[in-house]
Amino acid sequence: MKSDRFIENSIWTKVNSLCNFAITRNAIVRLVGPSQIGKTHCLKEYMRRSNKQVCYARIPAAPTMKLAVAAFADAVGVGSSLRVDEARQRVAKAVGRNTLLIIDELHELVMSGGKGTAMKVVEWIREIWDNSNCGMVLCGTRSLEDDLINDARMKGWLVQIDQRCQRVMNLPTRIPREDIELAARAYSIGGSTACVENILSNIRMNRLTSCLALTASWCAGNNKSHEKHPLNWESFRAVYRKQFDEEV
């Protein structure tokens, strides 16, 4: 779930800066943050706005080397129906110094792929960068750092990709309050947040933006009828309870 508008918040500022660094310096960087805080949405927005070649590849759930290669082939536009060896060669030739290759959901390699697949895919990623010198963003949840890069069982195998990484950006575990207020202003929702503090303390970006959009729509629709609902956090709370069937 997401809103139909893009809000330039602090997460966007961080992601935009990191991507610019990667493509300008032809560097490998890592973007680490909790699920549903807005990483992917910001990465895709960067790709949409960029006037350079930006390719977005997503590591599939329960990945194998074959599935990972197919995802990369699709991302760089060489097609995913090729044999693995041929697809690997074409992917390497399709990216260069003016390319930013974004690799999202990298934590899936350890969550559902296994050690063998993780080592093969990450070493192939390193090979792509060594041969192309493209900019590269490796993105995932905290598991990317804890269970892949820094895990004692993987450390010796993945030290080369770790040493090539020039910058690691850790996003906050919770949405910053200024980002919540910025999103609320975008939907003209104001007033005291006292009634929703327990919701806002742990809310994820997808729920926040979807509920803000639904609140604005609900209030606009009801205000055309006899029932009036002000565009405030009390209305947001009512929508949140109805949408997620939670007592708040």
C-alpha cells in the first residue's frame, strides 16, 4: 500500500545522497534499514528521476543462482530467458561507469537462500563491479549486515565485497517525527497527535501514508453529506482502527 504522491522526507534525502555518491564515485555502497520504512520507494523514485542509466534488480524470495541471474538480466534489459552462462555475460556487458545498479532485498540471500547461494550471488555481484566499475547500491534489512556481511560463518568468504564497499548508510529503526509531520501536512491533516501517539511510535511508512490518504478521502466524502468529520488526527485514528481492525 502506498499513496499516489511522493513526499521528499529525510529518508529520501539520505537515499538520494547515497545513490549520487555511488554513481559519481563508481562506488559500491550499502543501504540498511527496517522493512517498510521507504527504502524501495525512494530507490525507485531515484531511478525515475535520474537522467543516467539506473537499473533496479530485486533478489527474489527463496533465490537460486539461476533466479538471481534472471532478475539481473531483466533489470538491465537483456531478457531473462537466456541460459545462465549467457545471461551472466550479457549482464556484465550491459552496465558500465555511467550505470547505477541497485540490488534490493539482498537479505533474502540469507533469509531464504542459504549459505551456498549467498556466496555465489555476492561473489558474482563483486565480479560485475570489478569488470564494469559501475555504481552499485546493495540494499536490505538489518539482516544484510548481521547475517550476511558480518556473520562469522560468511566473513571470510565475503570479505572482498565488504572491502570494496565505500559507504554504509543505516536508516533509523522508526520513522522520524519530522517525517510524520511532513507527510501529514501533505494531506492537510493537523491538530494534536495525543490520541495517536501509541500508533505513531511504531508505525511503518506504508501504513502511515495509506492511512493519511484514506483519512483525507474519507473526510472529503463525508463532508459532502450530512456527517461532518474534521481532517485531523482523531479522524486518522478512526480510519486506522477500521482499516487494520486494531484497538487503539
